[in-house]
Amino acid sequence: MVRFGVNVFLFLAAVVASFTTRAAKLPSSFKRCHKSDPHFDDCLVVNIEGAIRSLKNGAPELGLDSFEPLLISSLIIGEGSGPVNVQQNFKNVKLHGLTGSIVSKHKARLDENILYAESVTPMLRLEADYDMKGRVLLLPIYGEGPCNVTLVNTKINHTLYGEPFERKGRTFLKFVNYTVTLRPDKVQFHFANLFNGDDRLGDEINRVMNDNWDVVFTDVREGYEKSFGLIFKDLANRVFTRVPLKDIFLE
Ligand SMILES: *[C@@H]1O[C@H](CO)[C@@H](O)[C@H](O)[C@H]1NC(C)=O
Ligand SMILES: *[C@@H]1O[C@H](CO)[C@@H](O)[C@H](O)[C@H]1NC(C)=O
Ligand SMILES: *[C@@H]1O[C@H](CO)[C@@H](O)[C@H](O)[C@H]1NC(C)=O
């Protein structure tokens, strides 16, 4: 029985709900591209990467706090269908490293409101308070405490499906679906205080998970992909639902 419970509540979720009546402007640190540019997609590769990097300092114009780290109040990665028979509950998540992402490819099909991008994030580290109880690789695992999950050199494919809408005579885009595929070169887990603080057993299971990171991560990868898709969709919508489309992609 496969069950991917995914629940993501962003720390700043209230911002998106409180639509201001006045349209917002892109921060001046975001460079824009002309749709008529024959190298429009290449232009976006450079400018999206620059925009993500500039979010290290947040973007008060858009009500965005710093992305370094990105704060997520709660995130649940459901059980896999293979060796991971445990639901991982994360709270007070700090996601480090997103602003170091390198965009390698971009393809816009603006007439269909679809954007596609490929990126690589050299070091993505999730620090959080976890709790879990179940089995990994047939071994019992339980505990709660601080943890680190580090994804090294993660290739990410992004597909964004938007729907245009009008507000006060201006056209905006809202992303209704943001699919993500994640392929890290390596994943490292560190769960502190496993088994009520039995360090010997805790170190042992951390070692077993890291020695077998590929099967462990692959089993729950879809949970991570769904979570990241929801997080990225929310972030993209904070920009696109507030800045008119013609001010993002120039004629
Ligand atoms: C997470 O990693 C950082 C950096 O390596 C380290 O300082 C911290 O102690 C780690 N935390 C846990 C809970 O492993
Ligand atoms: C991204 O898509 C390309 C082209 O389809 C594929 O070769 C690559 O494996 C995908 N990468 C990820 C991270 O899914
Ligand atoms: C999002 O798009 C993917 C790929 O087309 C599709 O499999 C999935 O069902 C869609 N999800 C939603 C919520 O529309």
C-alpha cells in the first residue's frame, strides 16, 4: 500500500492570501527579458538564476523574507512502498542552499502558460525537528529531536502550469500545478537523539541509512518531490499573482 502524505504549510503563507489591490512591481534586482528576443529562453536562464540569488536578502517589495534559509513550519514525508516504513514528520524546517541554485535550461511556452526549467543545487540542507516511529530497512526506528538531511548536487526539473486571470484590467498568471523531479548525487541523513538518546543504536542506524542512502531516498523521493513542488509553487505564485504578466515578460 503506497501512501504519500504530503502536507506543507509555509511560514509566510498569509502573505499570498492577502492580495493587495495595487499591483506590485518586480524588485529592481530582477532583470527582465523581452518575448521578442530570439534568445528569450537563454535570457530567462540568466535572469531567473540572478533573481533566485538576489532573494538571499529577501524582496520586501513582494513581501518575501530571505530565502537563506527558507523557513517552512511543517513538512511531512510519507512512507515509501519499499524499505522506508515510517512517516517522517518535520517541524521548524530551515532549508539552506536554494539561492545557490544554477539554472541550466529554460523553456517557456507562453501561449500555453507552461514554463519548464532544469536546475542544479550544489548543496541543499534541510535542518529541522523531526519525529518518527516505524521501520527503515527492516530495522525499527523511533525518536524525536534535531536532524539534518543534506542533498548533494541535486538536479531538479521544474514544470509549471499556469492559468491567466484578470484583476483591475491587468492580466496575471497563477500556477495551478508545479511538478518537480529531484535527482541528488548523494543524500546524507543525520537524526540526533534516536531511540530516546541511545547513541550507540542511533549512530548505527544513521550509518545504515547513509550506507544505503540511494534505496532509502529513492523510496520516499516522490514525497520530497511533492513537497518541493508545493513549496516552489507557493513561492512562484507570490511573484506571479502580484506582478502583472506584461511587467514580468516584456513585449
Ligand atoms: C547539521 O549539520 C550542521 C553542519 O554540518 C551541524 O553543525 C549540526 O550540528 C547538524 N545538526 C544535526 C542535528 O546533525
Ligand atoms: C530532466 O529531464 C531531462 C530530459 O527529459 C532528463 O534527461 C533528466 O534525467 C531529467 N532530470 C531530472 C532531475 O528529472
Ligand atoms: C500536475 O501535472 C502532472 C503532470 O502533467 C499530473 O500528473 C498531475 O496529475 C497534475 N496535478 C494536478 C494537481 O493537477
